[in-house]
Amino acid sequence: MKKSKIFRTILLIAIPAIFFILLSYLQSPLTAQTSSVHLTMGNPSNAGGSYSNRLLSKSQYAVSYNCYRGTPNWVSWQLNNSWLGSAPRQDDFRADTTIPSACYRVTSSDYTGSGFDRGHMTPSADRTNTVVNNSSTFLMTNIIPQAPDNNQGPWAALENYSRDLVNQGKELYIISGSYGTGGTGLNGTRTTIASGNVTVPARTWKVIVVLNRPNNGASSVNTNTRVIAVNMPNTQGIRNNNWKNYRVSVDSIEASTGYNLLSNVSSSIQSVIEARVDTL
């Protein structure tokens, strides 16, 4: 009987403790999901559970979403040959129901007549291995109001160049985003669209880490690793400009956004590659 009583006492103590630990885990910030392959180079803003910096960890990419701006702060994704195939473009722009109901869920029609493109962060053409993966890029949490000349001009050219690198056997880790307020589209300059629910950014930026071999991760980044960083105005009149004209250092983008873009790379290597402007 004594052993039985001791055992029951242990259970009475252990079960509530286990329940408390489990509850704490379930309620913990989403930063625990940093094992995503798309966050190989780091979580730039330490995105978690807040409405202004909410981590959406999807199979196809990772997002820091800002409910107050109605756009992603940044989107991060891996790109190698395994993601490319022959799946057709789905064009099924739609609201992302994984964000809280208290957060405004942007729809495709919010962009209709705005003069701005539904600008992908993770491009549709970077996810063509399956229909499901291509469709995922049309969630509105992956979209920003992008000036047509930006989106269809140098931005698109850099996207194409990125896939050319992948076709040469490279693996890329890409982080893309926007900042500021006020861009110029087909209908002139706007600070917001969708009755104020979506902020139009002033700038669009992208950082691309180029690895010579797939599946080597952040530990393979060294001072000779190529890093491409661009910062473009979200405006008309730049359609025919070369994307290379907008190359900057990673440090300059970090200064403008407050992010730590390659936080999983050793600080000594970061200090070298983030200060350099790509010239290839």
C-alpha cells in the first residue's frame, strides 16, 4: 500500500507539471520554428507571435508578416533545382487564413484598380515542382503593392538571373522585403490601398546568398561567398533599368530596416560579406 500511495502522489505532482510544460510550449512564440530550411541563414527580425512581426513558417517559404501594414516585412526561401519543374502558374491569389482573424486578411480584390501589381516576394517561377507549391506563392501574405515598372522590370530580371544561377548548379538562400511608406504606381503616388489596410512601401530589397553546392547550409558560408543585395525604389520609370544598378551592401539594407539578415552566419564572416557590394 505504501508503494501504491507513493506512486499516486508522484502522479498527482507529475501530471499537472507535464500539463503546464506542454501548455507553455504550445503558447510559446513561433520563433521555435527556426528549424525551417528557409531560415537557414537566420530569422532576420526574430519573428514570432506578434501582430507586427508574425512568423508564418510554410513548407515553401518563411514570412515575417505585419498585420498593421497588410504586407510581409520579409520573406525567406531556399532555391535549388529541387524546387523547379513544369507545374503551371496557378494565379489563384487569395487571403491567407492562417493569420489571426483579428488581423485584416488581404484579398486579391484589394489590389484591383490600385495601379500596383500584386508583387510576389517568393516568385511563382521559383516554385514550379508541384501545383501545390506554386499555388502557395499566391497567398496574399507573400504579396506587396509593387509598382509595375519595378515588378516587371529590374525586379523580374533579377528573379530570372537567380534561376539562371540555380540552373548552373548553385543553391540560393534569398531574403526579400520592403520598407518605408509611399510608392508610385499607374495611378500616381499612394501611401496605402485597400481603404488603408495595405501600406504601399517606398523601397523593395533583396539579399541572395549564392552557394556553390546544395545542402551545405550557413556553416559553408565563408568570406569568398557571393552575396547579391539590391535596394530599388517602388516607383514607375525604372522598367528598362539594369538590376545591377541597384546593388548595395547588406549592411546598408540592415541599416534601413533594423534587421540582422544573415544572423546564422558567424559574425566574423558577416562583417566581411555584408560590407561588400557585388560586382560580378
